[in-house]
Amino acid sequence: MSTNLGPRAWAVLLVLCGAIFLEGIDISMMGVALPSIRADLGLSTGELQWVVSAYVLGYGGFVLLGGRAADLLGRRRMFVGWLAVFLVFSGLGGLANDGWVLILARFVTGVAAGFMTPAGLSIITTSYPEGRQRNQALLVYAGIGAAGFSLGMVVGGLLTAVDWRWVFFAPVLFSAVLLTAALALLPKEAAVRTKLSGFDLPGALTLTGAMMLLVSTVVRAPDVAAGQTAGTAIAGLLLLVAFVAIERRTAEPLVRFGILRNAGLIRANLGAVALVGSFVGFQFIAVLYLQELRHWSELETGLALMVIGIDSILAPTLTPWLVNRFGNGRVVLGGFGFAVAAYALFLPLGADWTYLAMLPTFLLLGLAFSLTYGPLTIAATDGVAEEEQGLAGGVLTTSFQFGAALGLAVVAAVLATADELTVADFRTALVVPLAGALLGLAAGAPGLRVRRTVAAR
């Protein structure tokens, strides 16, 4: 980070990083709390999946719209407003006594994150010049997000041991502090568009509808008939075709298709789908294995998975040096290589495995995330015009969320075939994250070409 950065600028960066920390800790706490939520509310495996999938559906359905809304309607406005919505519906989730109320709260919380996250990311990418400073800021951003995710596993275990509802109430308290700081510290913007007259509303509606249908197709696939899955997929694709037609005719398109000519952005997003999809699927398997087959407590599960959080230390320290030395493409390639090794080492899973037998996988996953998450973010925003940074951030976040939905849905579909989960079922499901990491290695990483940045003079 530039030594010219003053205390207020650092404070602003920490507020924006706080949002990705909030998202990470919220998601990981939820993963650890799922078995307790199932037991208290009487949810089936399919319904339990929807506690996660509803969030992903809201997030993935609205994040592209959220990214463009940040560009057009004001990044600070979108960040602060939707952070407030996140706070309210996290509280509603904690008060839920029925599964449908909890799922609804998670959906709206996901929508809020879909607007808030790309707004915060685009504030960072427009506040630092492209190159070394922006790369460093993004790697700090990624490291703090990773810290939230890893810390959430332990905090989620501690809170769930008291009552799973605190997994929802804790983000409310953190959101309140973050909202207060954001209102005080984020600089007010110059004039922003406040009317819908110049906003591509038809494009926004068709794109959001298409994304929700496509994400819904993925997350509902394990629970519905093949014909219904095909029907929602076709409907989503038709809306996507309508969106393309609208964008080609409108004077101020919601998405300028020229941005898709950025090869680095495309390959970064392919890598994002593979990275998060494989990991979310693996986490779902690991939590069910440890808590429902091995009968570990929520706290024991959280402590076991906490070692993955080594990326929160390596991402802002080791990864910047590696990126400057070798470039994004090679660093991401190495990260996916570690991910493949991690999942492969977990394949011989046994009914009485010791923690030491699992530890190499968890350590390798932490290393894999430290070498991929931040550099993928850099690649997805590098070379993008300032007025489209929100859109680029929205596209990347869409890829992360769609990957999460896809990985979770496929793993859930594999596990749902068993009447009672056994070690053999978990071994079969582990093929899914391994395949995802291999696809990321083959399709995304080798082609990532982001120029090395020259050290600031």
C-alpha cells in the first residue's frame, strides 16, 4: 500500500473490507450451524440445502444488477442502503421459528449482499490506480474476506453451542457497527443518477429474471423432476436472449457487451466458478461427515476447519510478492494445483480417520485459496474502465455465487440418493469438488494473463 495513504484513507479501506469480512463470516457460520438448524426446525436434507441455496439464489440473481446499479446510481448509496437491509433480514432469520421464514430471510439477505458487495469492491477499484497499489488493496480485501470465512467456522461453532440463532444475531451487531462507520467515513459522491428515465429498466428486469431462473435451475435440480429442471433452464435462457436483444437496441445498456472481450475477465470468472464451486461442495461434505457420521460438535468442527484460514495470513503477505514475481497466471495455476492435491488426499476418507489424516487437505486448501482468490479478483477487474468497475465486480461475484450454487447442488444431489449417509456416499460425493478443481486448472488458470505490475517509483 502506498505510504501516502493517510489514516482516513486506511479507515475507508477497512470499512469496505469489513463488508467482505461480514459476508465471509456470515456464510461460514451458517455452514457450521446447519445440523443444529435442521434438528431444531425439523428440516429435511433438501430443505436444509435451501437455507444455503436461498441466499445464493438472491445473491446470484441480483448481483449483476447490483454491480451496474453501483456504477449508475452511486456506489456509496448502494453500499450503505443495502448494508442496512442485510442487517434487518439477518435479524429476521434469527427470530424464525419456521423453515420458510428462515429461507425467506436468507433470500433477502442474499439480495442485499448482491447489491452491497460489488458496490464495495468497485469503490476500492476506483480509489486506487491500476497496478501495484490496486493489486495490494485487492489482496488485502481478499485476505480479510478469507479471515472472515475462517474465523466464522470457529465463531459459528461457539455461537451454535449456545444457540444457533446467534449465528444470525452476531452479523446484526457487526453490521450495525459497520453501517455507522460507513456513514461517517465513506465520502459522499458527486451528482449521481436518481431517476429511472436513464436507467435500463427492461434490461434490468430481464437480466434479473434470467439469473434467478438459471440459479434456481441449479439449486433445485436435486429436488425436482428433470422436466421441471429443463423448463426453468429454458425459461432462463429465453429471458437471457431477450436481455441481449434489449441491450443491443437501447442507447444506455445495462451491460456493455464489449466488456466480455476482456479475455482476462472471462478466464478469471471461469476460475471463480471452479474455485468456489469445488470448495462449497467440499465444505458441505466435510461438515456432514464430521457432525452426522462422526458426531463431532459444532465447535470441534469449526476448530477442525479453522486451519483453512491460513489464507487470511498468506493472502496479504505472501501472495502479493508471488504475483509481483511470477504474475497472476502462474500464481493461480499453482493455487488450483494445491486444490486438486487437497481434494485427492481426502478421497480415501475413512469412518475413523484421525484429524492428522485430514490436516494435509485443510492446509492445502488454505494455501490454494491464498493463491487464487485475490489474483482472480485482480484479473477480473484489470483493464476495465472506471465507469464499469461495478459491472466487472458484479460479474465476478456472480461467478462466485453461481459456482457455489452449482457445487452445492451437485454434491447434494449425490448425497440425496442415499437413505442413510455412509463413508462410501461421502467418498462418491468427494469426486465432485475434485472434478471442479481439475476443471479450474484446465479451463481457467492456464490462460490467465495479467501483466506484471511495475513497482511504484
